[in-house]
Amino acid sequence: MINTHVLKASYKYKVERFVGILSTCIYPDTVQSYPMEEKDLFSGPPAKTNFSYGYAKRCLAVQINAYNEQYKTKYNYLTPCNLYSEYDNFDLGNKMHFVTALLKKIKESTGEIELLGTGTPLRQFMYAGDLARVIVEVVDKDITESFNVACPENYTIDELATRALGSLNKSSYIKYINPELDGQYRKDVSSEKMKQIMPGFEFTKYEEGIKRVYDKIS
């Protein structure tokens, strides 16, 4: 409903540029080759763990494409990977994203941190400020292409945790619990199209980004 109302209002009131922010959760659960490209979007259903959310966000891409085709609008969408930043929710609970929760656990650790699953799933995590810079450039340069926005690093959960410990000079032991909660194994996407559109763009390194977040945790 939000997709429909916002797009309808944008067209009605002659909004010249609409940039929809999607998520890599909209991509199929599995594909034949990785990283996934924009052309893979409709090659299968989203993962069961994100099924309804994935389709709701995917529908926004369909609606934007339909408006552009029928009304010649200049709307587009960006599809970012997982995000983290110092402005995320720092309260432990269901609303914390993985990197934020990981860093808070590291800061409060007395020698051991517990993580869900087995540590083997692969994930791309991007500093949120990078996405913000992409959005600004898309608007300022009147870029109307739709594309993925994701850093090239694709680490396992265990690598993300151990790299965080190493870059922060911490030595906590990582204990994995509830192996059935791994979720989708991988969903990494390609940023090759973005590189062609923004050839000089550089992503924030994971080790650098998490230090910014860690310093903000009270």
C-alpha cells in the first residue's frame, strides 16, 4: 500500500525524481551463479525467511518500471546489501541488526560472545554512509538507472565476527548456538553495473566502518 500510495502521489503532483530504496532480500533464495546481477531479480522467489517482505519490496521495482514505461517518468530504484552505522539501534533486542548487535556484544563481553547459527552463511555488509553518498550522487547527477549497491566483500558470519575482534584488538571467544537459525546461506549481489555508472566510487572498508560504530556504543 505504501508503494502504491507514494508512487501515485508522486506522479499526481509531478515529482520529477523518485528514488526507491529496496533490499537484496528481494532476490531469489538461490540462483545458478553468484554474485547475483540485476537480471536475476525475477528468476525465483525470495528466501522463506524474508518471503513477504521480499515480495513487497520487489513489487516496488515492478511499479517503478511500470510508471516509467507508461508515463515516461524518471523514477528508479537502488538495491543495497545489509547496512550498519553508528545511527543504528543500540538496544539489545529484536530490532538490532547483526553488526550493531555484534559490536555491542564485543564491547560488553567478559570473555565470550554468543552468536546464532553456525557462522557459515555469507553476508555483504555496507556502511550506511556509503549508500547515502550514492543516493546524493544519483540525484545530483540525474542518474535514472536502477542498480545494486553493495561492497565487494562477502564474508561468512564467523569472518565478520573474527575480523571485528581483530580490528578492535579484542580476544573474546565466539560461541555459536541454535544452528537451525542460520537463515539464507548467501545473497551477495554484484555492483558491476554501479561501477560503470559511478566508476570512481569507493566503499568504506569493513574494519574502518565498524570502528566508527564501536566508538559510538555507550
